[in-house]
Amino acid sequence: MSSWILIGLLGLVAVWSVVVLFWERIPHLHIVPPDTKFDFIRFRRISFPISAVLTIAAITLYFTHGLNFGIDFRGGTLIEVQSKSGPADISGMRTTLGTLNLTEFQLQQFGSPTEVLIRIAQQPGGEEGQQAAVQRVRGALGDSVEYRRVEVVGPRVSTELLSYGLIGIFVAIFGILIYLWFRFEWQFALGASIANAHDLVLTIGFMSVAQIDFDLTSIAALLTILGYSLNDTVVIYDRIRELLRRYKRMPFTDLLNASINSTLSRSIVTHLTVTLALLSLLMFGGQAIHSFTATMMFGVVLVGTYTSIFIASPLLIYLGVGEARGHAGKDDPDETEGGRNALKIAALEEQLQASKTEPAPAGDVGGNTPASASTASAPTPAPASASPGKSGKGKGGGKGGKGGGKGRR
Amino acid sequence: MLYFTRWKATAILLTALFVCLFSVPNFFSDATRETWPTWAQRHLVLGLDLQGGSHLLLEVDSNAVRKEKLEQARDDVRRVLREARIGYTGLTVRGNAVEVRLREGTDRQQALTKLRELSQPLSGVLSSTGQRSLDVSMDDTGLVRLVVTEPAIQERIRQSVDQSIQIVERRVNELGTVEPLIQRQGSDRIVVQVPGLQDPTRLKELLGKTAKLDFRMVDQSMSPEQAIQGRPPADSELLYAPAKQGRQPYLIEKRVLVSGADLTDAQPGFDQRTSEPIVSFRFNSSGARKFAQATRENVGRPFAIVLDNEVISAPVIREPILGGSGQISGNFTVEQANDLAILLRAGALPAPLTIIEERTVGPGLGQDSIEKGKLASYVGALWVVIFMLVTYGLFGLIANVAVAINVAMIFGVLSALNATLTLPGIAGIVLTVGIAVDSNVLIYERIREEIRAGRTPLNALDAGFDRALATILDTNITTFIAAAVLFFIGTGPVRGFAVTFGVGIITTVFTAFTVTRLLTAAWARWRRPKFIPI
């Protein structure tokens, strides 16, 4: 049944693909209207307090509710059984296990009514104690159930896994910080890291509320959220950097708004595709990765986007990115939209048709496109007009970034 | 950005095709693949969470190895001093050292020289480290301290783990399982993965026994009861029968007549008279000689068969056993006799193994996971593909082709790496599909912007690619850092996720920089567009 639906959809996709290939005027979906000008930055007066409250709430939750540490980090035993005859008799099983002298255990329906998840806390008696407990449970439940999964983690392994997990998260944050510091300015790196920490704290708060098992896959989810939320932040930061170079006199808040608005469509489209992928995993991927995808859904889709737009970008104001601006130079006419006159485009057109094996000449001021390089106009070297004494902050960043831009090509 | 020389375009297409080709072996059965050359056999391996099976992490008891090493040093000291006829008192193991006090009036220098001969240079990977196995020192009162150096102990632990791996391999292979994986992990751990094993109880029993078999004499100088109340003689110790035989105490000499290391074969069987399950064994020639001599000298006295410090049986020697073979009976069940024979054939572990982690997945769950993973992947991919078509039309089609190539390349790379595919790994691929189109989205949104800014079609395409690629690189490197970290800290299924996610990022960057551009350029050359349908 479901395979027929899949085949049908596949056929639809094929037909559609042929249609778009030959009939180019087919209308497209524009999720964000082309000239959206929403004042995101003003929202920081709301978003910052909200985030502060949420962060505090998440931390409080962590300490009051606690995280539902899974056996990976707490040690213990997890047994997933499926009843061989109809729905599982959970209360009966509870009574049976109650006679086994286990220090602490929980039973829970898992997925379908025939499946039960048994969690047994770490038993006294070190590594052997855990094995003995599994043996007793297997003996007590016998052949009435099918053992779908048995996981036993001893005290030594669980301590190691927890420390590896925590070290991993810190190493990842640190590595990303260093990378951003090289590619952008330290303010950007710091802003992204704060935003990142904010994401992680909120996600941990969510896991605390939803009582999702915190295990090795949660660390995987957290690291993915980390990478992905950054992905988003970097896209906006990239645009901010570009506009910083191009518009020397635009007020910084306007510039931030312009950056966010111009990348808004991309942010939303990408989030929709990721959401679709995650949603499919969440709906059809089964219980085994349910908590993994649920965590990711929250972290990537809800928190990640919000953070890069409402936290990471406005943070740059407070980190002093825009301070040395406004009087340090003037807008670069060559790069402004008005400056792109027909003549230059024609020149580019010609260049395009001709061989274009070589990118911009090495001597070019790196931030410019090949187009402006070929028509190199007088006012282009704007950075040169900056007063040398002030070049430490925003301006220096511009130069550093340009260097990087050249290297890339 | 949109111009490709012919050779460059060919190179890109060939690279993509080449990488994709690596995924081909996955479509053939194991039997077909085996007829191929080895380089073509590389394929994806399903993780234990998908095909079902048992994963055990064993730890070699390094404290036992340490203790044994120290006791061995103590015995060596005793032997040397006795041979040299040097008087001593108080020979003990204290901490990491053996201590012995030389008697008054002995030639201390001679004793020290003799003892120093025990210390051997360590031959490690770096052979000229100058490290020796013992640090020998003496104080004014004649107290000699022989410190067993840490490198010597580590070397011994390493050897023990190596030996243990061999023995574990032999024991696991006796179970007749398919392709078990046995690997060292860290300094003192061994991973055992047995695909398809549903109930690891028997495996755990086999691995949990040291299987140290000794033949020793029973000490008849006093009864076991007397020994329990008083003190057993210095050269004997109290050992018990296994619990199911009622834990009867025996007083057994410490001296070993013949050990299990001298066995060449052990087979389960039945006693001809009582038809009780037994294990019959055969000694090698030196073991046979030692056993013959011992039995000749002790006719009429009981000897004990000791397995892992439990007395399995203590028969009386009726006549000398000269043939070098014998049998062990001890109220075994058929299965126990079977297991004992396996253990004896495989040999004794140098140190006990402890199971510190176990993860077993039944075949039912594995199959469910595969099916759910497949369905989720298909549905997720379809949704993304449809969404891209709706949003970008023709360019959505290009993105979809790029993503298809991307996924094929992921499978190619994973196959070439002989990587393990786990359920989180499948999630990683689905997520990659969602994220891979991001690179296209970045490019297309940029193109839309450039068109709005008034650029001509080709110009807009060119600028869109040019400016978006830097961003694509930046975003993917940050994500890759997270994936790399995950790879190093993760194990099992989580590592499988890190691998697919990381490989996915690399192929995504590749397709964004080459395939998408190439397709766009091909389209532009074909249609010479006056307007960009984006």
C-alpha cells in the first residue's frame, strides 16, 4: 500500500521534472515576499529578555527536574521485550520482576502495546552485578517474550562515556570558535559561541521537560544541533560581513536588518527542507531514533533559527562590531546596487562569453567580484581611506576577511 | 564561474561516476561478491543494530596481571637465593616491589649481583630506552627492594591482552558463528561483536571463564576440616568443589603436576560404563612424561583436577597413566562437557576477563529498524524533492539531480571505507539530504537577489554562484567540525551517524562546487536563457 503511494509520488515527480525542464514560465513558490523589510533588530528588546528567562528556566529545570540520564551515562540495564502472545501484561511483569531483588527498575510500554521497555538501575556488585541482574531477568521472563534488545553498561564504561560526551561538546564549541575566529573577527566568534551555548542550554531544558533519555545519541543530537545552528548563524554573519565592506555608512542596525532580511528566504526554505527530513524520520523512523529526532527537531528547527536571527545577529551590536563605522569611510558606489550600470553588466556579459578560466586578478582588492575588477573604478579602494589609528576594530575585520576571500578563489 | 573547459567537465563527471561506482557491490549478494577481486569487494556493512547480534566489551583484569607479575618476581627471587645458597628472611610483595632481607653474615654484594641478573632490559618498540624490568636497591640493614617497573608491567599487560585476544578468538570460533569481530580497544580492552547472535548467555559463559586447568596432588597430611580450623600447611591451600557438587573442601598441594598448557586436545564424550558426560583429553609429549612420572610415584593417592580454583574431581590413582591421555568426569551435563572441551582446547586466559558492556539486538528489531529506516528515507527524500521542485522549478530539478548524485556518492564513499551502516547512520543520510539542498538554496536565493538587483541572466547566475560558494564552504566546515568530534568520541551506532554525516558534508561541498554548477552551465548553454526561471 505505502509502496504504491511512494511509486505514485515518484511518478508525479518525474512528470513534473519534465514539465519544468521545458516549460520554464511555470510559477514558483515564494515563501518570503521578495522585498521583505522586517525590523528584526528592534525585536532584541523582546527576544533578549525572553531568551534570558528561557535560559534561566532551562537551567532551573535541569537542577529541579534533572535530566533523564540513560544507561549510557548512569550504567544499568535496558531490555526491550516483545510479548509473544498479544498485548504485554505490564503489571504482571512488574510483579514478576519485583521478586528478583533488583534495587530499582521501571517498565514502560514502548511503541506498540506488545512491546515493553525494562530499565534496571545500576545494581550493586560492580561489573558482575549488572550481568547477574540480566541473567535473573532472563530467567524470570523466560520464553514468554522475545528479547529485542538487551543493553548492559557497567559502571566503568558509563563514567567514561559521560566524560567523553562532555569533553566532545566542549572540544566542538572550542574548535568552531577557533575556526570562526580565523574566518571572521573575534566578535563574530564570540557571538556565535554565545548563541550556541544558548541553543544547547535550551535544548537540554527541553530534554528535561520532555524527560527524553539523555544518552550517547543525545550527545550526537546536541552536536548536530551545534553544527547546524552555526550553519545558520554563519550564513547571516557572512552577509553582515559582506555588507559591512560594501556599505561604510549605513547605520549598523539597518545593516543587520538588511542582512537578516536578505537571507531570510534562504533560512526559511532550508529549515523547511530539514524539517521535512526530520519529520519523516520522526514519523516513520521508529522508536529507536525517536528521541534522537525529537531532540534535533526542537534544537534545529525551533531554537536554531530563532537564535541566529534574534540572538546571534543583535549580539554583534553589543560586541562592538559596528562602532568604528559611520565616519570611517563612505559607501562604495561600485558595489551598491545603483552603481551597477548597464555598461558594467555588458562588460561582464562579454567577459562571460569569452574564456573565463581565470578568476579575478591577484592584484585586485579581494572583496570585489570579477565584474567590478574588470571595470575597476576609482573609488573602489575604500579601506585605504580609513584612518590607520582606528583600523583595529571593524575595519581590520574587513581587511582580514578580504584576505580570506581572495584565498578562497 | 559558469564556464567549464571540456576536460574539467569530464574530470568532474568521471570523479562523481567513479565514487558512485563504489556503491555497486552493495547490490550483489555475498556469494556473487566473493568471486570478484578483493578491491571490488568493499561494501557497506550493516551495524549490529540493523542486522541483529551481540556486542561485548571485555576488560582484561590488569590488577590480576600486576599481581601475577609481582608474584612471579617473588618466586624468581626465592629461586635465585636458594640456588646461590644465600640466607634470607621475610620475602614479601609490598606495593609494586618485592622485599627480602638478607641474613647477617651473607655476602651482600654477591647476593645483589645475583639478584640484579633477574632484571632484564625491556625490548619494546623503542628498543634502546634503557628501561629494565626491575630496579634493585639495598639499604644498610640488608633489606633488598626489587621494584617491578611500570613499563615492565605495561608490557606484561599488553602481552596478556594479545594472548587473550587469540584465546577469545578460538573460543568464539568454536560457537560456529558468522564473521565474528574481535578487536583490541584501548590498552586493556577487547571488543567482541558477533552478528546474528540472539542470546549471548553461552558466549558470556565461555568468555567469563579463565579455564586454568591444573593437575595437583591432594595433601593428606591433615584433613580439610583441620585445615579450616587451623592453618593449612605452607605448600598447600584449601580449595572447594563447584557449588553444584556441594562445595566440598579439599586440601590441595600448590605444586602443579601438569597444567592445561600441556594439553593437545580435549573432546566431549560419554563414560563407557556410567554413560555420564565426560571430557577426554590428551597431553603433548612433555605433559605425558610429567603425568606418567607423577602417577607412577603416587599410586594409591588421590590427585585433583583443578579448574579455575575449583576442584572438579579428585580421583585416586589406581595405576600409572602412561599413555598421555585421560578423562575428566564431574557430574557434567552434555553442554557443560562440551563447553569445557572448547575451553580446554582454546587454552587458558592469562588473566580473567570482565564484561563491562553488552549490547544485543534481536533479529526482529534489526529487521524492523531496516524497514523503518528505509521508509523514513524514501518519504523524507520525496518530500524534499517535491518541495524543491515547487519552490525553484527547473533549478529545483537541478538540485534534486545533485542530491541524487550526492547520496549515491555517500554510499560509494561509505562502501570504499567498508563503513558500518547503523540506524542513526541512516538518519544521518536523511538529514544530509535535508542539508545538502541548503547549498543549492544558498546559491538560488543569491541568484534571485542578483536578478532583483538588475543583473542580466548569465551575470546573475555567475554572481550567485560566486558569492554563495564562500558561504557554503564556511557553513559546511563548521558542521564538519561537529561531525569530526562526534566521530572521535562516539562508539557503535553514534559513530555510524558521525561517519555518514561527515561524509555527507564532504560530498555536499563537492556537488555544490561542481555538479550543480556544471548542470546549470549545461542548461545555460543549451537554452541561452533570456530569463532565469527561478
